[in-house]
Amino acid sequence: MRPFLLTTLVMIAFAANSVLNRMAVGVAGLDPALTGVLRLGAGAGVLIALTLARRGSAVLRLPPRVALAGMATLFLYILGFTLANGRIDAGVGALILFGSVQITMFAAALIGGERLGRWRLIGAGVAFAGLAVLAAPAGGAAVDPLGAAFMVAGGFGWGLYSLNGRRARDPLGATAVNFALALLPALAWLALRGAVPDPTWGIWPALVSGAVTSGLGYALWYELLPIPWTVSGMI
């Protein structure tokens, strides 16, 4: 029962990222780039501290190709996810995100020549059907197309990030490094936006999303599943 309860807690934490980022960007009006920087910075701080305390600095050394791919795909997720949360509701956004992740990983399995069972095919079909339903007008109203496109891009980045993570020996250490490295393009994004409006109360949900529901959520996830990243892209 204890692993089940802890797994449920982790899933709630990961799902809460959609709510927290929607609060920060869509409700409080916090700048999307600043939201991304705060989330990545808080997450990197927590993850690096936990990694150093539990496993030492050796696991923070990643092969350059793995580190660069992790940085790029994580930033793509943060970029799309954060921009989308300024335009669409958290619930709809989460469904689009998870559907996009599943389709991305399913496509990668096909390209990689993996043998796909009946249930995997059914799951991919459900994910694709869900995206089609969400993108279609409902009662005269449709999901904001640009917001949906941003979220699909975020899901694509998340899926690729999870696939890249399979090459990491220590998932907690690799996640810490990736969060820290992804700060670089996030800071460049923030700088390119020029004058950023004054921070709002949205900084708090952004920080909680990084430090708690992402950082601590990942740490607990890897305690429950101490294996290479098969389904560990829950960011």
C-alpha cells in the first residue's frame, strides 16, 4: 500500500505543475520567460542539493551529447508548456500535453523497430483521439489554436527528454544537470524579451512548481523507480 500511496503523491505533484504554471502565467500574469527561469532555477537548486547529499558529485558528470540533448529537449518543454499556460486552461493543457508525450514516444518506438503490443496500440489511439477531440470546436468554442500548438511542442519536448534520459546512468543526477543547463537558454529567452514587467505574486507558484512539484517530485519518483528512465519524463 505504501508504494501505491507514494506513487499517487508523485502523480499529483507532477499534475500540479499544470495548475501552478497556469496560476503563475495565466492568472497572475507573470512573464512566461521569467516563469521558466524561476521554475528551472528552483528545480536545479533542489535537485543538485539532493544529488550531492545522497550520491556525491560524480553522478553530475554526463556525456556531452546526453547533457546537450537533455538541455535542449527540457528547454523545449519549458518553452512550449509555459507559453501555453498563458492561453489555455490547465486541465485542457494537461490533456494535450500528456497526449502529445504518448504520441511522441509511440512514434519513437515505431521508428526504433520496437514490437508494439495490443495495449500500446490502444493507448496511442486513445491519446490521438483525445487530441483530435480537444482541438475540435465544442459548443461553438474551440481551444486556442496557438496555445494548443505551444502545448503540443511542450509535449514533444517532454517525450524526447524522456527518451534521451534512457542513456543516463543516474536519473536524479542527470535531471539535476539538465535543469541547471536548461537555465542557459531560458535566461537567453528572458533577455531577448527586453523589458520584463514587474514580477507579480505569480513568482510563488512558479517557485513551488520548480522546487517542490518538480524537484522533490522527481527525487521521490526515482526512489520509487530506481531504474533507467522508461517512463520517467514526468516533468
